[in-house]
Amino acid sequence: MNQNQIILLLSAAALLLYLFYTIKKRPAALLAFVGRGAAGLSYLYLFNYFCAVRGVSTGLGMNLITAGLAVFLGIPGVLLAFGVNLLRFL
């Protein structure tokens, strides 16, 4: 195991512990995570679709990182990802 895999494994374990603790403390938090995730990912999909119809490539797809941003931050997280992606072109 190299250093990057260990860091990723520890981060994933910490995230899972946080989620289990939060859900155990407040069961409604699971619904909030699912709702924010669904809203953020649907916004990402629709924005990419409308840009593709007009011939514009956004360069931001649905993957584990954007899904994580959508779950924890919702639509503002997806907008943040688009903003960071735009900075790449400047």
C-alpha cells in the first residue's frame, strides 16, 4: 500500500464514522444527505445537458468527487465545482 492509498482509506473511514454518528444522533440527517445529493446531481446533469445541446463542453462530469460535493454541499457545492473548473481555463 502506498501513501496515497493509506490517506484515501483513512479519509473514507473518517467520513463513514462521521456519517454513522450523525445518522445515529439525528435520523433525519440521512434524508437531508439524500435530498441535497439528489438536488445537486440533478442540477449537474441538467446543466451539462443544456450546455451539450448548445454545443458547449463544461468538462465537469458525474464522478465520486462531484457526488461527494453534491451530498455535503448540495447545489452550492456543484456551483463551486463549476467555478473551480472555470478557473482552469483562465
